Amino acid sequence: MRADELRFRDRPRTGVRFSGSPAGGSQSRSTRDNLPEPVSPGVDYHDVHVTYLLSNRLGPAPAENAGPRARKGARAPSAPRGRRPGTPRRRTRPHEGP
């Protein structure tokens, strides 16, 4: 996030929670330029830059929830969702940014 000028009316309440199986792993970190931690309400901060990184590693599916193909390591076939049989597929284009 970048801002030429930033002011907080109140002290922000933030938090990060991770959930899921313990076999996976998650972490986050942030770097700040010209923005202290914690910020002070009513203070103008100039030329602010915040980078936030969130990463997650997924573990294997629990064996009791996996079908026979998944237990052998093969990919389960995927079925199209939200489309009636015989309806042509819509083609999508990649997003073109400014």
C-alpha cells in the first residue's frame, strides 16, 4: 500500500489468525516505511509504504476424508460447476490492467 498522506482517527485494531490442519504452515510479515508501529491517532504520516506478505503451505488431505484415488496420490477429476449439460463454455480473457 502506498499513500502520499495518511491519518488515523483512531488507533487501528488489527490481527491475523490462521486456521486449518497442523500439517500445513502459514506465516505473515510486513515492512513499513514512514509509518511507526503503533500509529498515533490524529498524526499525519507522509510518503507511506507498507508491504504485507502472507504465505500458506497446505499439507496432505487427511486419509479419512480422501477418496480412494486421492489416497493413491492421483488427482480427482474436476467437474464444471454452475453450468448445465450441453451449455457451451464461456471463454475468459486475462485481466488487462491500466
